[in-house]
Amino acid sequence: MKSIFLVVGWLLLCVVAAALIAPWLFLGVQELAAQFQSLDWLAGKKLHRYFNRLVMVFAILGIFPLGRILGYRTRESLGLCGTHRLGRLWTGFLASAVCLGLLVVAIGLTGFTELDSKVDAARALKIFLGVTTTALVVAFVEEIFFRGFLYDLARKDLGRLAAVILVSFFYSLVHFIKSPGNYRIDEVRWDSVFGLLPRYFSGMQHLDSFFLGFLTLFVAGWILAWAYQQTGSILLSIGLHAGWVWALKMNGALTEWVGRRAADWQWLLGYGGDIVSSAIALVVLFIQWWILRRLSRQLIVLGP
């Protein structure tokens, strides 16, 4: 348990340090921008953007020494091991992209969404390349942290079941911590960020969408941990994760919801056009997990 408390303490320290430094960095940039017009673009960023970037920088800088202290010194210790790496990754990617892609197509055929008329072929290609890159990068980073590091650490201390529940809960919860929307600060002070922190949890205020979204992400985290456990590598988990992100972002970029038709079916299709917070996405995840379990022998063949 000491290692888990160490990680939690490290994350809290990153947040507090960023909250204390962000206001001074913000004010310093404002002063420099008054002297150098080339910094106007940076001075125009809101306070929470400085805070977000500082948390990310502190977390990245800290993960290397922290990982070494806890014994994560090689790529194998983070689950980046085994043979048939590309086969395992792309198997996961295609499985998730196809499952969610079929759901997206079904929603479109029922008339709840339609293609965005402003997106032409050139724009669609640009979106495809950008979304594919983003999906792979996001999946790689998050799986290294949540499954390769946190889950493996918790599994050693608490056992498999407790580790899956704990890390999946944390994984799901983190997705509802989002940057605050519109706000106004008349005077930036040393404690201004602490006043903004409650706004990061505003996504939890709508219980219907929060419950379905949280449950869907929890099940997704469970599946990703199961894939890691089955193969002994996070490559399949990265592929599954990237496929989900790819399908969701492609759908968001290429289609738009027909509000008058979807309004009464939000519980089924997703609140505010977010498929993650939908009952049907939860069903699709269980179907995908059932298919993966049926193919588990083939997945083990792709193992280390």
C-alpha cells in the first residue's frame, strides 16, 4: 500500500505545486507581453491553461524518478514486451474501431445524426490523419500510465480483482475532470487557481449523463486491464483504447446530431451528443468483450 500512497501523494503534489505557480507565471507573461508583442498569443490564454500545462509538466518530470524508485526501469516492466507487437496492437484497434464504428453507422441510419456538409474530401483526409495520430498517442500514454504502471503496481500490492476495480474507478473518474468553461477573474491572486478547482468537476453535476458515462468508462477500463492480463503486454490494450478514441473522434468530426430527433433518446444515444454517456455504448462494450473472450486463445497466441 505504501507504493500506492506514494503515487497518490505525488499526483496531489503536482496539482498543488501547479496551482501555486500558475498565477505567478500568468502574471509574469502579462508583464513580458507588455514589452514584447510576440508574446500576445500566450498572454491571451486563460489562467486554467497555465495550470493544466504545469500539472502535465510536473507529472511527466516526476514519473521517471518515481518509476525508478518503484522498480519500473525497463519497457518490459511497463508491459511493452512480447512478440507479434503490431499484430496485437492492430487487432485491438480494428476490434474497437469496427464495434463502435458499426454503432455510429447504425445511429446515422436511424436519422439521429447526419454527415457534416461543411466537410469535403480534403478536410476529411486531414481529419482522418489527425484523429488517427491523436488516438494512437493518447492510447499509448494513458495505457502506459493506467495499465502498465498503476494497474501493475496495484496488482502487486492488492491482488488482481482489487487492482482492476481501483484503477478502473480512477480511470473513469479522471475523464470527468475537465477544464472549466467560461469564467471571469477580476484580479489574479496567488490562490486564484484554488477557486477554479471546483469547476473542474462540473461534469459530475448532471447525474444521468455522469452515471452512464462513468459506468461505460469503468467497463472500458476493466476490459483494458483484462486484455493486459490475458496477453502479459499492454499492446492489445493500447490498440483497443486507440480504436475507441478513433471511432469517437471521427464521429464527432464528421457528423452532427439532429437535435430535434435525438433529444428524447439521450439516455440511449448519449447526453449532449456524447456516445460515451449512452446505454447503447455500454451494450456494445459488453458485446465486444464477449467476442474478445471467445477469441482469447488467439490473443494468447499473440502473447509474449
